[in-house]
Amino acid sequence: MRKNLPNFGEATTTLYRGGQPSERGFRMLAKMGINIVVDLRGSRDSERKIVTHLGMQYVALPWH
């Protein structure tokens, strides 16, 4: 799990945080029932495509 979801952890019962997921990591998040992926680096079209294809919502909030 660490390789595909680095620094993944539960912040609250409904909020998780982590580093950059691999493509497999995004699939793992979808299987876990995650509904929204927030990207703090800004919008990334390749990630948006993966996330939305898996049925999750992609939100970009640049933090720099």
C-alpha cells in the first residue's frame, strides 16, 4: 500500500490524506469508497482523467 498510496492516513473518519498516488493507488482509493480527490498542486489533466474514469470527483486547489 505504501508504494501506491504514500503517506496515506486517516485524518478523521471521513477525511484521508496522503502523497501522490500511483494509478494503482487511485484504483485502491476508489475501491475504498473514496468519492473526492483533492489535488493541492493544481489541475493535472492526466490525473483528472484517471480519477473521473474511476467514478470519483477531481478537485484542484493549488496550494503554492
